[in-house]
Amino acid sequence: MMNVSTLKKASQKNRSAMTRFMRDLVRIPSYSCQEKEVVHRIAEEMHKTGFDKIFLDKMGNCIGKIGRGKTVILIDGHIDTVQVTPSQNWTLNPFGGVMKNNRIYGRGAADQKGATPAMVYAGKLIKELGLEDDYTLYITCTCQEEDCDGLPILHIVEKEHIQPNFVVITDSTDMKLHRGHRGRMEIKVTMKGKSCHGSMPQLGVNAVYKMAPLIEEIETLNQSLHTDPFLGKGTVVVSKIECQTPSLNAVPDECVIYLDRRLTLGETKELALRQIRQMPHAKGAKIELLQYAATSWTGLKVAQEKYFPTWVTAEDHWLVKAGLEAGKYALGRKPVLTRWTFSTNGVASAGRLKIPTIGFGPGKEELAHTVQEYVEIEDMVKASIFYATLPKIIVQK
């Protein structure tokens, strides 16, 4: 058994350093594919906290390693954020790293840079308190999750050949223990028409008008999608509309809509595509799964389809039980066991690669991508205890 009092005292000693580190992270903009500066800042902190090995992989992910035991455990948190746009009404500087009421505010504070100090200083706790055991721990601070969730984990496993037995995702859980979430996919629907002068619309075929009844059918479909008792209901929403037209006084000859499709347990990408293709007003439309292609900050070209599988780790799985035990050290009680509403890098670890995965992290999911983003400093400190104790609990099963 690990001494709870010793853990708490050691973690509180790191509070000031973690706070300074977190404020630095918020002050560094790190949009997807532009994470270079924040990656180097994290590597610098990993050196200070005593990791056995620190390296950047070909995609630009920052990876810290502790130990060389038999069981391989990967604790992952993404370090890229969505953008700050001029239309957003921030009351505090989104890149100010503002500290107020024991919280740190700014872009990425909740989603999900707040986990990074906890992950890095968990390494320090492991070293200082002798928590090493027959495990190898990788702390991965990953890029491009906001653009393409799961992509960095796939790269680490398939290209960097790190093969974890267990994965912990640190995306925002509000200090609850998560064991799954719905999958998602991005669908493009293209409807063709025939252009003509706007003064004589009877001579053309308006692609927007052709698309309109299909949009209504999609809205109706959303109301009848399958519901899973744990993960909740599948959903589909039109998230963007475009049209092509020669001018503002012409009939559009092409209309495109984009669909955000959330997949609950039992739904597949084939089913989701078929549901749209079989709609009465989808005749003649091109319906396709979108593809992601980008260049990482290192110059590496990456690509994958924009399908992100649903996943659930069974409630009685050993990793879930270990997470509940680590939660008691961190919180003084068992954490609430539930699931995410949004999507995470778990779509790769559990969804594609079938590696047992759980989630635990500071930050509230509902604050993600909002102008109210913050993380509680105390939650970062407690999360560091969770990440430091979990590997030892796992190997002592």
C-alpha cells in the first residue's frame, strides 16, 4: 500500500511549479500542426522532473519514458487547441495564463493542457517516492488531436513501435473515471444542379432546392437513431452548407453539406453511410466519408479517413478497477465512473487498436472550446497522484 499522506505532501510541494508550468503552456498558442514551441517547453519541464528518456517522435509528439519493466503503460494528453477567432467574446486574454480564484484561465486550459503538468509531475512523484515497478511508463504529449483525434496514438503505435498494454487518456473528465465514448465520422454530401440566369430560374435546376428536402430527412433521421444505455444516443447534424454559383444573380449548380455523425454502440460507418444513401431525396447525390490530410509541424505528411470508432472498456475490466483504486489515492474516494460526450484519442487506442483504455483528467468537458475555459489548480495536483500511482496498481494485480 502507498502512503496517502506522503503522496499528498509530495504532490502539494509541486503545486507552485505545476502552476507556473501550466501558465506557460496557456501563454503559448499551439493550434494543430503548430505545436513546436509548446512541445519544446514540455520537453524542458520533463528534463527538470527527472524522466529517464525524453524524445520527440517524427510527428512532433513529446514523449517521456520512465522504467523498462514488462508491462507497458501509456498516459496520453493532447497539447494542441482549437483556434481563437475574432468573433469570440473573451473577457480574459485567452493566451494570458490568467490565474484567478485558484484557477488558470485561457485557450486550452480545460481542453486539455491542464493535464500536462499533472502528467509531467507524476513522473517526479514516481521518482521521488520510489513508485517504480515492473512497468515501462510513457507520458505522451501529443499533437493534432483537435484536427484528427486518434491520429497521434496510431502514429506512436504503428510508426514509432511503442506497444502499450494499457492506455490512459487524460482529456477532460472533471476528475471522474471514464471508460468509453461514442464514435464519430464526418460525411460530405454533394448535390448537382444546373445553373442559369437568376431572372429565368425555370431554365435551371437549383442544387440548393434539391438539397433542402434531404436536409429535412436527415433531421428526421436524427430523432430515430439508436440509443445505448451507457453511451447514449447516436446523432447526426448538418454542420456546414456551401453552394457553388456563377454569381449572386445565378441559380447554384452545386450544393454541399457536411454531416457530424456520432455513433453509439452498435452503429458502424457502413450503417451511417447507408442510412443517408437510402434516403428518398439522396438520389443523384454523392455521399462520401471525408479524408484527413495535413503536414505536422515537423514536416511529416499524415493522413487517415475521418472515421473514429466507438469504444467501451467493460466495467469489470482490471484497468477500470485499477483506475478506481488510483482515484481513491487522488481524491480520497472512488471517482464517479462514467463516459465522455465528446471524442478523444481513445478512438485509436481502444477503438482501432483494441488496447484497454480508461480516461481521467482535470478540466470540465463542457468548457472545451468555449471562452470560459479554465482548470482548477487543485485538480491538477490531485491528478498527478492518480497518474503516479496507477502504474504500480496495474502491475500489482
